[in-house]
Amino acid sequence: MEGRVFVIGLGLIGGSLALGIKAGHRESVIIGYDINEEQGRLAKMMGVIDEAAASIEEGAKEADLIIVSTPVTIAEGIIEQLSQIPLKAGVIITDTGSTKTTISEKASCLLEKKGICFIGGHPMAGSHKSGVTASKKILFENAFYLFTPTTEIGLENIDILKNWLKGTKAKFLTVSPEEHDYLTGVISHFPHIIAASLVHRAAAAEDYSALVGRLAAGGFRDITRIASSNPAMWRDILLHNQKVLLDLLHEWKDEMQRVITLLESSDGHEIYQYFDVAKKYRDGLPTKEKGAIPAFYDLFVDVPDYPGSISEITGYLARDEINITNIRILETREDIYGVLAISFQSEEDRTRADQCIQQNTSFETSIG
């Protein structure tokens, strides 16, 4: 497709979408804008965008597609601003926020203007890195990309947006804004609250024993990783998805009361069933698809505790140009094997790393 695409917000998501669109439409022109001018400069230097706009008005006027890739609270203001700009007839405007009901309601000001179409969007992929320098055209490959059009939007406009975004190689799904917020509430927003609450409980438990922090360095730290997410972002998400999350938290109270009742009754059979049902459902979840929470691609390496063993591994990975996002030692004691946990950005990187280590060392590896 020929045309002009204007990306507002040149972070990881906006930059990766720009790269994906360019991959699918070489003849398109990608214009970018970011309130941080350095992000715009870097985006152009890296080839993420073709041009950097000096203002939202400048970039939006002649655009065929406008992507608002900012936090929801900021996006609402940008939507209002776009409604005051004389835009091109037939322009499609979309966003990338993780809540959809409030932004869809806000976008009613756009729908009042003839020839403007707003389709809420949520690419369900991310990374542990941020900023335009972390952009990847394959970031959304095999990830779910949810569209949340209101009832006024025709199917032809959704098809046009899908065509613009075909280079992302994402899996497109169309749901209502309300269903989107419920789905993401269940499998993304609510788990983040639980992770944060577990960390709060661990911190409080240090009043009882100073060993809590030391023992939490292994598996506990892994299962609560998402509690390290941006607090400002999660403040906004909770406020924008307030009703859904309040309902889920009340249901969670009922769930915990069920566990309390099982414990009080000392019913071993029912306690077993509780964990067995959870295990079977969890084990049946897809392993090859991306979900609402970015996956952690971990590789565990049993390494002997001798000087240079870790640098030996990282040296081989560096030689093969395999990027590491995180590395940590889970356990190391004198004269026994320790566990080196290495995290990667993608399953492909983890597979390459596993092969590299097995080919060049005698260390045992396992996938987490």
C-alpha cells in the first residue's frame, strides 16, 4: 500500500509497529513524533521512520493511518487534539493501549467528524527493554493483536487496518472494548496485582525473619517478575479498568475463602483436587503462542563453581551474537554445581543459546 503513516510515540511499541508496517509496505512513508526529540532523532537515524514531525498537527494532516502509541492517559489528550485538526478524508486512527473502554468513549469526538475512523488496538507483546532502540520488526510475530471497533465501524475499515499491519505477522482478533478489558483484566492486569501483593507480603514478613529476602531470591523472584513493571503505567491501567478489576478482586476473595475452608476442614482429598485441577488447566495452556504478559525465555545451565565458568558461557554466546537480557546465579556452593539462569528476548535466541552451550561445553542445560 502507498500512503503516509504517522506514529505518535516512538517507544518500543511505536517503533516496532513502524518497522512492521515498512516490512509489509515498502512504498509507504513513515512519519514519527515523540515528545522526547531524542527518540525522534534516534528513530530516523536507525531507519525506524522516514521523517520526524515537529508537531502532532504537522504529522497528522496528510496521514492515511495514525497510530497513537502512548500511555492511555496521554492518548486521551492526543485523541482530543486530533479532533481539532483538519485531517485527511478516510484516515484511520488507532491506538495501542492496554485498556479500551475509556479510550473508545473518548474517541467519540473523532467519529463525529465525517470521514474519520477510530479503531482501538492492542498489540499483545512487549519486551523487557524500552525505547525506540529496542524496536524489532518481529516483536509482534505470532502475538495476538486485538482490535476493538465500536458498532459504528464497518468491516472494510478493519480490513484496511489489518492490511496496513500485515507486516507485523500478528494474529488479529476483533472483540468489543468491554470484552477486551475483561480479557486483559483476567490474564494480565489481575496477575500484576497479585504479583505486587505477593511482594508486599514478603516485605512485611521480613519483620518476622530477615531470611525472607535471601530465600526469595530464587523461584519467588521469578514468579513475581511482573511486579517490577512501571508503577505509573500500572496506576493508569488500574484506574482505567477499575470496574473489571474490582469484580475480579471480589471473586478472588471468594476463591481465597474457598482455600481457607479447605484448610480448616483438613480435607486432604479436596486439597489435592484443588491443585490437580489447576495443574491440568495450566499444563494445557499453549506453549508456542505469545500472550498478554511478555514471556520470559529462560535457559538454566548447571555450571561447576570454578573461576571463569560463567565468562566461558557468555563468551561463546557473544561470539555467536546471541543477545542476553538477564543473567543471574540461582545457587552456588563450594564443590557443587550451581544454576546459572540466562534470559533471552525470544524463543529463537534461547534455542540458539542452548545449542551453542551444548556444542562448546559439557554443561547440562534445561529450559524454564
